[in-house]
Amino acid sequence: MAMEITDSNFEELVLKAEKPVIVDFWAVWCGPCRMVGKIIDEIGETYKGKVIIGKLNVDDNPGITGQFGIRNIPTIIFFKNGEIVDKQVGSVPKQILVNKIEAIL
């Protein structure tokens, strides 16, 4: 299950994490976000203990959304050691996200 990432806990849960972190920027009203959300949950189970999976609602967290220039959702940002190492905008097949995760492990 993905963690809820917010403006207030982003630094602690993402930037200071000791494992790679995948953050799914989404919104309730976004249809493609729901499709990607299911894939993110599956990936979270597969990589449990290896990566941290988080979801950030762009409507509820304008600070982080603006800081990272999120204009289109879903957007998935891959962090390692507090730095962005990859990014995916839009709905994509699960294997593309898995390949990106494998590349940062």
C-alpha cells in the first residue's frame, strides 16, 4: 500500500529516505490517475522493502506540486538519495515503470 505524501511530510518521507522513493502525483478527478494508481499499488507489493511508494494528491498539496512544476497528471517521479533520477508523465504500461525502478535499484 502506498504512503500518503503531503506538503508537510514530503521532506521526511521522500528527500531523507534511505531507499529509492517513487511518488505518484495524482488527483481524485483524474481518470488516467486511477489506472496508474492500480499499477503503482501492484508495484508497491512487488518491491516491498526495496523501494518506498507514495502518492501525493496535487489538489491537496499545492506546495510540493508547484515546487516540482507538476502540470500534467499522472506524473511519477523517481527519487534516490533525495534527488530526482527519473520521471514519467502520463499513463504507461506497468513494464515501463518496472524498468525504471530496476534501473535505480
